[in-house]
Amino acid sequence: MKCAVLTISDRSACGEREDVSGKVLQERLRAAGADLVAYRVVPDEQVLISATLVELADEISADLILTTGGTGPAPRDVTPEATASVLDRDMPGLAELLRFEGRKHTSFAVLSRGRAGIRGRTLIVNLPGHPKAVEESWGVLAPLLPVIVALIRGEPGGDGICRPA
């Protein structure tokens, strides 16, 4: 699986703060055997976020893009809007699952406005920017990702149905 990580953070983009959440995602993906094809850090600018998502999906052909940061209610948290602008199809249940499971750890999980959806043959999932929330979200996502990516690719058996050879 070809994967990309996109961190959205004004402070990390200008070098004021280390991107811990993005590094956590990279470590988890590598440990899962994914092929990490890109890693980017951009500021909370909607046009730049959207353009980077398009690049990662259309030019680099990532199967999965995980974003971290910019999903809250603050004025500069525009990741959900940027993501929505490039999606072909929504996967609201996935974003809802992340909030539901996150709520088991902290009531602040409901503040995330993160989205999940599909652009072409790429799954894009917004995760919160806090490293602990990224870890918790990864625990929920990891077992689902191979099936989702197979379904998006249209691979035989991606729907979980056994078919004769």
C-alpha cells in the first residue's frame, strides 16, 4: 500500500515546533509494512492543503493519505473544508467511527471535524493533530485500511466475499 502523510500546522511548517504527530503516523505505517511515498508539512491554508492532497492523490498516486492537524473548531482549522473540496465521495462512517472511539479516551474527541473520503482511487482520512489522538486513531484504522483500500481499488475479494479461482 502506497501511503502519504500530510501534517497541517502553522507552527510546524515554519519550524517553530517539531511535527510529532506526523512522525508517529510515519512510524505506524512503516511498522505495518506500508510503502511511505510522501511526507509533507503545510500551514493551515485551505488552498495549499487542497493542492497538496491533489498532488499526493493524482500525481504520486498514494493509495492512502493520512492528514494530521487542523480539524478542530479554531478559525484556522480548515483541513476538513480543504479535504471536502477535493473528494469525489465521502466516507462519513469512518470519520464518525474515529470520533466515537476517540470519545472513549477523551471528551475532546467530539471537537474534531475530521473527514474521510475518496479521491479517485485514494482514501483520505483526517486525524487530529495531537500525538495521543493519532495513536488512538491508528488503533481504530489499522485493521480496516487493507479492506478499504482493496475495495477502492476494485480488487477481487476486496469486498470480503470469497470467489472461486
